[in-house]
Amino acid sequence: MKNQNGTFKDWANANVSRQIEDTVLYGYYTLYSVILFCVFFWIPFVYFYYEEKDDDDTSKCTQIKTALKYTLGFAVICALLLLVGAFVPLNVPNNKNSTEWEKVKFLFEELGSSHGLAALSFSISSLTLIGMLAAITYTAYGMSALPLNLIKGTRSTAYERLENTEDIEEVEQHIQTIKSKSKDGRPLPARDKRALKQFEERLRTLKKRERHLEFIENSWWTKFCGALRPLKIIWGIFFILVALLFVISLFLSNLDKALHSAGIDSGFIIFGANLSNPLNMLLPLLQTVFPLDYILITIIIMYFIFTSMAGIRNIGIWFFWIRLYKIRRGRTRPQALLFLCMILLLIVLHTSYMIYSLAPQYVMYGSQNYLIETNVTSDNRKGNSTLFVPKRCDADAPEDQCTVTRTYLFLHKFWFFSAAYYFGNWAFLGVFLIGLIVSCCKGKKSVIEGVDEDSDISDDEPSVYSV
């Protein structure tokens, strides 16, 4: 709606601007409401439906009833979040001597004036907070694990087969030694029986590994992956450079907030950019050439999705210290896929704030400029003259001269969420550094990583995609 010199375009009057802002805001209402529906209704319903489907004697009607019963609990949680968000006042009464009735009346006035915006914003911010925890756990680790795994590659299949054959021979020798003790008809001691059982179980696992290794070594997929090895190294180097760009931008942005923000009570809002970071400078510049900024934003979001999936696949899905599911290509349960979808949905939701942390200027004002007055001394005339020069919009700009993006107003309605995001960014940086050290110290992955632990793998049809 503005020219590069800071003036509004001819068609951008107050009414048109208001209509555009309202349309964009209603668009966010719709999309965020869809997210609430997926997180609190659709995904829980499908998850519990599949949980009941595991029982063979359960009818479809019973499955639907049970799924609806458990989904009702999530609906109650969603309703509570909406109510809390609606009743939390964004301002406090100025009169310290106000009575309890006046305070309650003030709450209802705030509720009536917000028209549900605060309720929806509080619910989405709560989900974004959960997405931040998922991003700290999975995305931060995946940003280091994915590129380093691509660079290091996997172990040699032939070498693994040789090691596995040696292990099989060693286990068979132990089994023969234990069985030789009972050749004369004497029963084996309880300790030897337990050891024999363990060795036989170990032998079955090793033979299963042997079949998988033989299948993978002779498969066309292994040869194809070997031919793509140089390309994987290039992609790994590219991903690690992008990760370093994100980390540097996030660190400089957080450092700027620590040094120059208005404090924790404001959600660490920055008045003007004091420490520039690469993404904060690049995105407003690309916005002047449509659609380069959208392309870069899409690349950033896809990068977060790929690194998050890599982190989830390496770590698995946990509930505190209890592992719920493992993600394996072609061998993942439907419930695990639903958890994966929900985690990715929350992480992508968190990227709305992560982009603000990486490029606050772009998210708040984009490439907008506004005019300020400056006094210029003229050589021909004695005295000063007033000149209007363009300046980049920031939090100090007049409200009628710079339009703040609707997503910023929506996600930063409550200062305590913004403060939590700020501290979460420091945790994100810390987990990334820890993950980088762990990924560097770990050796190459096995071509059949997970076969030892996965008891549900088919012995008859090994997975060629394990490599």
C-alpha cells in the first residue's frame, strides 16, 4: 500500500486499508480455527479410533463411540483455553481502590470488547508454546543430525556382513559349549538355561540381520544410493550452512532483545533494530521484488519440516522418559503417524513466531517506509529548510504511518507468551549446540539401523528402504 519513498499509494485510503487488514485477519481466524479443529478434534478422534481397531472383536460402532468419548476430553481442554483467553484482561484497571465487583465488571467488559480475538489468540499461543517445546526437542537436534548424517553416510554393507558372520560364529560356539554340558544326560543348571535362552534369542536376531544385510547388499536401491553419495554430501554441506545461518540470526536477534528491548513485561519487544542479522536484512530487501520473499519463507518452512522429521526419526516419540513410538520408513504404526502429523503441525505453527525471532523487521513491517522531517541548512539561503526523508518502519513509527502485520498482532497479544518464546529461543540454541556435538561424536549409522530392536519386522520381506 506504500511507495518506497514512504508515501501511501493513491488507492490506499483509510477505508481500503481497513478492509484489507480485516480480510487478512479473518483469513487468519479461519486458518487458525482449522488448526484448532485438527489438534483437538480430528487427530484425537482418528487416533483413538485406530487404538480401538487393534481389538479384532470390536465393531465399528463401538470404535466410533469410544473415539468420541475420548475426543470429548480434548474438546473440553479446547473450551477451557478459549474461556481463559477470553477472560484474561489485556489491561488492568487504573483505580487501585476499585472494589471486587468493579474488577469482575471490568473482566466482563474486556470479554465483550475482544469479540473472541483474545480467546482464539490465547488458544493458538498455547499450542504455539507446545510447538516451541517440540521444536526445541526435535528441530534443534535435527538441524545438526540431518546434515551430518548426509555427510558421514552409512557403514559399508560388506563390512557389516563380515562383522555379523563373526558374531554368529561366536554365539554358536557359546551355544555348543553350554549344550555339551548336558551330553551325558545331566540337566542344565538354571543359570545355564537362562544363558542358553539368551544366546538362542541373540542367534535368531543375528540371522535376521544377516538376511537383511544380504538383501540390501544385492538390491538396486543400494547401488542407486551409492551413486548419489556425492550429491548427499553436497546437500549435507548446504544444510549445515543453512543451520549456521539460522543459528547466527537467532542468536543476534535474541542478543538484541536482551540488550535493547523494553523488558520482560512487554514481551521483549524491540524499538528499532540495533543488531542486524542476515535474515532480517535479506527478507525486507527481497520483499521489494515479488515473490522472492515468499520463496525464501517457503524454503525456511520446508527446511524446518525436513529437520524436524529427521529429529523425530532419530529420537522417536516420547512422553517424558517413556518411548511411545519409533518412526521407521515403511514400518510405522498409524498411531505414530498421527503423532508425527500433530507434532509437525505444532512445529509449523511455531515457525510463525520463529520467523519473527529470525527477522523481526520483516514480520512486523516488511519493507515499509515512512516520512520524517529533517532540518537541512541551505547554502543559497541563509537559514534552515524542512525536508521529508524516508525511514524504515519500526516500533517507534507513528501508528497511522506504518501498518503492523496481522500475524504479529495476533501472536503477540499476551506478553507472557512472547517472554516464554524469548527464553525458548535460548534453549533452542543450546539444544542445537548439544546436538551438534553429539552428532559429530557419533559414528556412521548402520544400513539396517533399528532391526535389532524392531520385533515387528518381517523376516520374509526385508525393507530395502532401510538404507
